[in-house]
Amino acid sequence: MTDMKATPEEPIACVTVSADAGFLPPVVEFVKQMTRQLGLRDAEHVDQAVELVCMNVVEHAFGPEEEGTLDVQVLRRAGLVVVAVEDQGLPFDYKRLEDGEDRTVLEVLHGSFDETRFVNLGRRGNRVELLKHLPNTDVRDHLPEDEHRRALEATAVPEVIPLEIRMMRPEESFELSRCVYRSYGYSYDWDYIYYPDRIRELQEKGLMISCVAVTPEGEFVGHLAITLDHPDSPVGEAGQAVVDPRFRGHHLFPRMKTFMAEWAGEAGMYGLYSEATAVHPYSQRGNLHLGARETGFLLGYIPASVSYKQIGEEREGRRGSVALFYMRVKDEPEREIYPPAPYLEAIRRVVEHNGLRRVIDEVHDPALQPSRMSVEVRQDHNLAFMRVDEPGADLEELVHGHLRDLCLHHVDCVYVDLPLSHPATPGAAAGLKNLGVFFGGIIPEAHPGGGDVLRLQYLNNIEIQAGDVSTASDFGEELLGLIFRQNTLP
């Protein structure tokens, strides 16, 4: 997400070195010592991955007569240490992976770091980011094992008990983590929330804004957050919803979402987007009741490991899907959008149904720059995002190469984010349907360059049937039908 989302970061160190293998050992040792100084206890595992990335640049990015250089950077982000390697040579050769060479590259990187991101910077070259979470305290190691069981077995609390809905303070992050553990045990889908230090840092940096439901005794029994790509983002994602089992008849979710929508409007934001499970219709109904509307469906987004036993839903090891929703809190600016022809019908229906202030336009033969994009793999969900900043003439080739690599590493689902207000998007993305990439949804005002994100999707031998996906409205059913009709190779 780095190039796309302008993630706040603190530069720690940068070394520029000639692309010569003989110079790499001291650079790798320097990075190892810097990451240890920043708090990584297992920094000894860092050197192998950093050396592997640097050697790839030395061996494959430059020709025999070229005198190239590479920049090795150490950065600090919220809860993370980042090692980035940049060069202006040839991009990573994915053909070698397809032919069976270097099959262990990503395995080594994933074994040493929590996330790996490949960024195509266009004329500025290439960037590989290696991200590692700092070893913060896990609340699950410090709470009684039966706290979750006791909450599940406890008698429901009467609705007459007054609950205060208020903004959460960063220093209250431990109470939030405890509320999550009490409500969900070990099974909450966002592991970050079990680490109070990470949550506090996100709150302090303005990247996570939360409200909580609090009992008269000060106990947290509900939570909802707005997560932001940047502190001044015009839209945010409403999520990390938590309701204590003892208080599930108190209508806390609608009360908290209304509270946060009012806060977002006062903060000058345009709206909130969210992902509601489509394994059942209940969450979608709640969003519709609050005035949110569907903007898409992401098939297979939920890992098969996520259980819905409490509502009687069993998927027998199959991935689940989510519905995308948008809740307007303030009129967004009027914009021109440029839909790629294969996805025009779905885009038009979403724009009309949501009342978005958009004018569908066409551009004939726009000047195309080299593409700029990044690839982020979410190992916990076994899915990947390709985020396109500048769509260019080489976009189809780049997406094809990345899809090939991700499929070789058995990533289940891949999502491609495109700037819908960029005049080059129709020409650059028109051929993606030939790769099996189909419509996913629209996220209004979410692109860092301004305007909407068009999210496309690709399934890697994952079968999702229409009966596996629940809807909660006539439009949801219509939109899902459009998506399933697109989910076929030409």
C-alpha cells in the first residue's frame, strides 16, 4: 500500500550501494543491526531475506556493462519495521518462477517477514518492501483462559442497563483488546486488535478512530472503528465491530455506526465504506437499515477458517464472500469517471443506485505513461491486492505476470484496484477481462489520487457458487448476478 496510500512513516536510515555482490555483506549486516535497534528480537532472520532481494537486483536488474546502484532503506511505520530496496533496473523476472527457478524466493521472504510488497514505480524503477510487526504484548497471554467462555455462558444483560457510546482514547487500548478477547476468544479476524501497543500507536497517529460502548462500571462491551489510509483521508472503512455476547440485544452496532457517521460528517469526510459478510444476510440488512447501499461483492474474500457456527452457517472449508457498502455522510464532489468497457454496465448500475455525482465519459487514444502499481500479499487471508496508481500501456502485461506468480504460490484471491477517474484507465484495463479478471465493486472517493477505486477480482481455482453468497435487497441480487455473469473466461 505504500505508493498508493501514502502511509505515514519515519525514515531511519538509507544506504546507496553499487550493484556489486561484494558490497552486500556490510549492507546486510547494517540492516540487521538497525532492525534489532528498532526492537526486532528475531533480527537474525532478517539478513537472509534482505540479501536475497539485493542479490536479485545485482544478478538480474542490470546488464553486464551497466553500473547500477540500489538504495536500501530502513523505515518505521505504525507497529512495523520496514526494509525497502529500490533500483532503476529491470523489474523482477516472474518468468523464472514460472519456469521453476527461484521457486523458494517468496517462501524465504514470507518466512522472515510478515508482509512482502512489490512496487512498480514506472520510470522511477522498482521497489520491494519487507514488513515486520514489532513484538508487542499479546493480551491473550495475560488474561484468564476461561474469560471468553464465561462471557458466552453468562446471562444476557437487561436492556435497561444504561450504556454510554463515546470516543475511545488511545491509552484505553488494553481495555479494547480485553473486550475482543472476552467476546471472541482467539477467533477474531484481525489479529492486530489483540496487541494494545499496536492499537494505541494507530490511534495516536490518527489512522484508527474508535468509539466504544461502556457500562456504568467502565467496562468496554462494544467497539467500532474507522480506519484511515492517512489522517486526512476523505473516506474511511468502518469495521472492527465488537459486541460483548452479554449485550447482543442492545442494538449496539447501529448505535455505534450512527455515532461514528455523525463524527465523520463533523470531521468533513464524505462517507464510510464497509465489508459485510455475505455468508448470511443479517449484517447486510443492518447496513441497509442505516442508509448504506451496496457497491459490490468480493467473492472468496473470507478465509475458510472463519466460522459462523453461532448462526448455524457451515461452509465445510469453503471461502466466504463479502458485500461492499457505502454510507454517505456528506455530498462528494462531482467527478468524471472512465469505466473500462467490459465493466461499464456494473459500474453504471452502482453509480445510479448510490446516487453518486458522476459523469461517465470517454477518452479517445489518451497518452499512456508506464504503469505504476504495487502488489501486497495478505498471508493471513491468502489473498493479494494489486493497487494501480498510474495505468499504462503495459498494465495488462504487468497484471498477467503478477497473477502468474501469485497463482504459482497458491494465493486464492487477487484484487486489482484501479483509479476510476483516470482517463487512461479504460484503454489500459480493457484487456484485463481476457485474463479472467472481473468486476468486484466501487469504493467511492478512496483512491489516493482522487476519485473512486474500481476494484476488480480474480479467483485462483476457487469455486464460489451463487448459492454460497447471501444478499439482502433486490439491488444486491441484481448486482451479484452481474458479477457472476462476468466470472467466466472469454
